[in-house]
Amino acid sequence: MDSEDRRMLKHAVELSESNNKILKKLYGALVWQRISSIVYWVVIIGVTIGAYYYVQPILDSFFKFYESLTGQSIDSNQLFDAFLRKR
């Protein structure tokens, strides 16, 4: 093996090591992006469910107040069905 082949082989090894480092960094970034995306959606869904949990008693008291004023019973399911019919 002459010096030119040795130099080219050494250069190819350096390039492959550099590419390997870059690929490891890209893979690490991809893993963290996936984790942050999962955490993001868990927070969004959790806040939605939590908001419903805390707003539900307020809605129930509003529906009872409405029923006492009008004498008509209204349920959250009826309200949801009425909303869907209008669309």
C-alpha cells in the first residue's frame, strides 16, 4: 500500500467517524423530540380533562338554576345533541 492509498483510507475513516458522530447527535435529537411531543400531548389532554372536571360542577349548578327558572329540565347530553343538530 503506497502513501496515497494510506492517506485516502485515513481520510475515509475520519469522514466515517465524523458522520457517525453527526448521526448519533441526530438520533439523540429525534429521541428528545419524540419525548417532548408525547409530554406535550399528555399535558394538553390532561389540562382538557382537568378543566372539564373543574367546570362540570359549575355547569351542573347552571343547569339546575335554568331548570328552576323555566321548569324545563336540561341535561348536558341534551345540550350537546342540540349543538350537533344545528351544525
